[in-house]
Amino acid sequence: MEDTIALQIIRMAEEEDSKASNFRRLYQETADFMYPCENQITSQRTPGQDKSIIIRDPTAMFAADDMVSGLIGTWIPGGQNFFNLRTKNRVENTSSTALMWLAYAAEILHEEMFGSNFMLQLHDTIKALVVFGTGCLFTEWDYDRLGLNYKDRHISTYTIKQNAMGIVDTVIFTYELSARQATTEFDNPGEKALQSASTIKDESKKYKFIEVIRPRLKRNQLLVDKLNMPIENIVVNVEEKKVVYEGGFEEMPAAVPRWEKSSVEKYGRGRGTVILSVVKELQQMWLGLMNCGERWNNPPRWQLEDAIEGVLDNRPGALNIFTQPNAAGALEGTLNGNYPISKEIIEVVHEVVNKAFAKDIFVQMGDLKGDRRTTVEISARLKEGLRRLVSPIARLEYELFTPTIIRSFMILIRNGIIPPAPQELVGQRLSVEYVGELAMAMRTYQSRAFTEYVSMLMAMSEKFPEATDILNLDRALPRVALSSGVNSQDLNTEEEIMAKRQARQQQQEQMQQLMAQQAQAEAYKNTQKAPEQGSPAAEMAGV
């Protein structure tokens, strides 16, 4: 019997598939030239088939790999933590108990994430993000292994919906399972699937399922069962039009980052989609260059005859027959093409492709000449190059890393891997402070404006003392300190700042009192001293 909810979900999935069709065609063509491993978006490939057959110049493919490695390497430094845990309330962060627990929880979280398949799946998600512009990383608990598990979802398997604030709050997955897989995944995957799974002959038969993850509209917040969790999860057997599973999540399990996004589009556009036309032209240029080189190595030939046979053929080794002796000489300089110019044009296009994938930022050593390969210069070039990446990197942090880390943290709390928080932190909102090279360079770049502004104010204050009145150091200095990499634990609280200022003021008042007392004593001493003989004071005193 058909299920009303199942029909609604199937209809919604079909509508979203239709809306995403243009982007999927764009992603398919981009994958063909820059990410052939994932080029089964709108077309299907036979397993083992050569997927690089149309790629003549692989520059874009390699440049994309370099950018992905650069992003991950500078965001997640090897052998050390790449984030700290904080709360929104800095006053609570000053408690030694809270600080110790947050540091301990962050250490456990790093161990669990890096002990799982996080880095492997993260690479695939960021690769899809860079090339296509949209990625999806799913975070869950592995009940068999008792640890975190991550899944990068293929771009062809999901569609998304976003709320009024532009945040992705609904993900619709479409996938196939064999009858045997479906019976292990769901208690009742459908009558046909159960029947197929009962025989060895049909257990590999595929069935299509649609899974919807979205905010739950109606729930009893006093209950903690799966049907009253904030995020709703429904799975539908498409062929039988039946709901085969209904559950929920405490947090959105799927992080869907976009590289760059138009205000009128919900799917992202990556570096690969931006330079797709350039890469396609590059393939044609490369074919032309190879053809030109072959003509120089095996040039066209000609032969003088009484009649013309055929048309001019400038392919390598081609034979052309002329009736006029001078005709061949006139064409001799142009038949083979201009190899140096063709090569220079391709090199220019290579630079465009490499710049699009930020090779000049993440692959510094290849561009530095002579003895200029210094750590200081590489760091400076990295920071300077970030001005081209501030917007997508900020989106990467907001839409991928932070929700994935918070989701992983909450899973470990619920499964007892991280001990319960101290009472003073209960109800506090958690925040993530990134400490990797890329995150630090971003914050340094963003705080540079403050330093330049202060320098300008100091220069102006010589003629206009009131110019510095606009600056609030109590708000600005902590922000600049954090942007420069200073640990928030090293900053004083407002109470400690006030105590220091009061102590300083008391010390100044005591110094002023002491100086006043010394001045009074000196004046009194001077009044008690006998006047010198012959002085006006002595005459007045009758001495």
C-alpha cells in the first residue's frame, strides 16, 4: 500500500533533482576535464574504463590536487592540534576547572577524529568543493567499531534545500542498495526487497531509496526518543513507495559547504567550474601544439607534376602535388606552423589555470628564485595571497569544519568518550578556535587594518590630539591579540583588568602624596634656615 508521506518525499526529491539538473551538467563537464575519478554525475561509466581519454593537458587536474593538499596542509598542521575548544562566555573560560576540561575534551576529540577515517573523507569533500563548488561530509557513530565515522557523499547522490538565512538545513540523498544490504540496513526494507534477499539468485538485485534529513517541524521537547529529536530522518523505498525507516539526529549530521555562492543560487561554484571554458580551450591548444611538433618532425612533402591532384594537405608526412614550381616554395614557411608561439600561448594559459587554483599561494617553493627560499618570505607570500581566498575560506570554516567538529564533539559526549562537562559549563555555547597556519594567517591579515589605523592616528595626534578619542582600546586590543595567535587563556578578564588599573591608580596616588609630602618638607626646611648675612632677608630680620 502506498504511503502518503512516501509519495510526498518522492515528489519533493524529483522536484529538487529537476532544479539541480543545470548544476549537475556543469559538474559533469567539469569532472570530465579536472576530476575524472568522479565523472559519473549525469553519465555512467563502465568500471575499469579509461576516464582520462579526453584529457590532453592535465595541468588543471594537477593544479586542483595541489590546491586541495595546500588547503588541508595549512589548515590542519601535521602532528599537532588544529583547533581549541572555547565557550562564548569568556568569563567562564577563565575558570581553571573549565579550562582544564575544555583542553582535555579537545585532546580526546583530536585523537578520535584522527584515529578515524576523517582525513581520508575530508580530502574527497574538499576536492569536490574546490573543483565543483559543493561538497557534503556526513558524520556518524560507528556502533561496530565504537568510534567516529565520516562519509564523503558523491555530488550526484544528493540535493539540498536552504532556509531563509541561506543555511543548508535539508539534504535529500538518493542511492541504491542491494536486497541483502537493504535487509541489514532496515528492519523492513519492503516486501520485494525481503523476497529478493531470501534467495542467493536475487540478493544482489538493486533497489532505490530516498533519504531526507531536515528540521523536525513537530516534536515533544520533553521526550528524547528518535522521533522527537530536532533533526528528522526519513527513508523511502521508491519502488514500493513506502517509508522503511523514520528516526532523527540531535544535530545536522551532513555538513554541506559551498566554495562560492551566488545570492540567487543554492549550489556552489568552485574554481573548476569558473575556469571550465579555459581548460576546454587548453585541450584544443595542446592538440594543435602536438600536431605542430609532428609537422616539424615529419614535415609535409610536395612533388611537381603536370596536374593538381587533390587539395593542400599539411598533415605530418602528407604529399602535395603542384603544377607550378613556385607554389610549393610560397607555402613552405607556413605548412609546419609556428611551434614557439604556440608553446608560449599554452604557457600563458597554464599560468591562468595555476593561478585559479592558487598555486602561487600553496606551492611557494617552485616560484621563488635563487636564495630567496626563506621561511619568512614564504609565510609573507602566503598571508598576502589570502586576500584572494578570505571569502571561500571563511565559508569553509563556517559550513564545513565548525559543524563537523561540533557534531563529532556531541557524539563523543553522548557515547561517554568525553567525560561530562563541569557544572559551570552546562548550558554554555561551544565555539571552535582554529590555530592552524591558514587560520592564523587569515586572522593576521584581517587585523592588519587595525595596526595601520593606529599608525595613522598616532601621526595625526601630534597636530590633532582629539583624533585618538575615537579608539576603544578595551575592545580592540583583545581582538587583535587573538588574531595574532595569543591564547585567550593568557588574556586578563575584565575583573583582573579593573583590579590592575585600581592598583596602578592607588600606586600613582601614593606616589603623588609622597611627592607632595617631600615638597612640603623641603619648603618647611627652607623656611627654618637662617638668612645669610648681608642679604635683604637678614636686614629685615635685623641680623
